[in-house]
Amino acid sequence: MEKTHETFVYEELGFPVELIDCSMKKLLEEWVLDINMVALQRFVFKGLIHKPYPLTGKEIRFILHIKF
């Protein structure tokens, strides 16, 4: 069973990331993201390194702990 969310706030990276038109699938009676997490982390990382204002502590921790 699958569905799509118009917007979904994903907070498992340590800070909120708003995902638009993301696919979800039902797994063990719970809806979870149907997304390539490595691709998501790379996309967020690239966005953070071009961010026009200072990074937060949570964003810095994400960058320091990311493993591609």
C-alpha cells in the first residue's frame, strides 16, 4: 500500500527538513518514507554548504557525522 504526502517534515537528521510530494509506504501497520536515505542526506548536505546564513549546531553535527 502506498500514498504520497504533499508536505512531510522529516526530523530524523537532527533538524527539521520539509519534504514535498514524498512517497510513503505502509510497513508493519506504520507509514514510513519510501525514499533513498543516502540521496536525501547528500541533497541536504549540498543545501547546507550553500546556505546563505550561519549553520546551527544541529546542522554542524549532521555535517560532521554524515557517512556517504
